[in-house]
Amino acid sequence: VQLQASGGGLVQAGGSLRLSCAASGRTVSGDTMGWFRQAPGKEREFVAASTWGGSMTYYADSVKGRFTISRDNAKNTVYLQMNSLKPEDTAVYYCAAKISRISRSPTYYRLEYEYDSWGQGTLVTVSS
């Protein structure tokens, strides 16, 4: 599957952005879809995930209550709605897809190596 992330940009603190991740090549309706981010000088980190076709969602503590992951299976697209943005949210955001299979870890959705395909990333810059 090919993943195309878009929607990044420059926004002031307190503002909102919606990222999109369009999948092509096959349907991702049954996949776990995740969003990760990498800030300058830091390692990539988990942000949010939607599992089992969207029935379950998980968030990093740092974004809980501010970000919402959703998916439109008809469009084969996953979204990340980001509200109340903070300067520390500045990062390149990546979407990723994990084919449905049994994983050893109960928190597999947080683990980069569990994902099979990655998008190219979209830059989000939050100014103070």
C-alpha cells in the first residue's frame, strides 16, 4: 500500500490543523492505522492509532483530549484532527499502516516496527 500524508503547515499556538493520509494500492479498512511524529533532534514517537477498522482508538498522553484520529473507509483515508496546538507539537507527522495480524505486545499500535507501510511525512509548525 502507498500512503500519502498531507495537511501540514504553519499555525499559531491554539490553532487547529487536520492531517490526511490517503492510501492507495489496496484497502486499509481492516488495518491498524497510526500517526507518529518526529520533532527536530528527537526520535520519532507515537501520536495516535485506530485499530480494527476504527473500532478502537489510542492516543499518546501528550495529545489526549486535543487530537482525534478518524477514518473514512469509503475514501481509504485516515485523518488526524489537531486542536489546541502547542509549539511542542511542531514535528514531521507520519502515517503508517499495519496489516491485521496477531502481535505479541498488547500495545503493538505504539510500536514502529509493527507497521508495514509508511507515508512520506508532512511538516507541522506551531508558532508561539
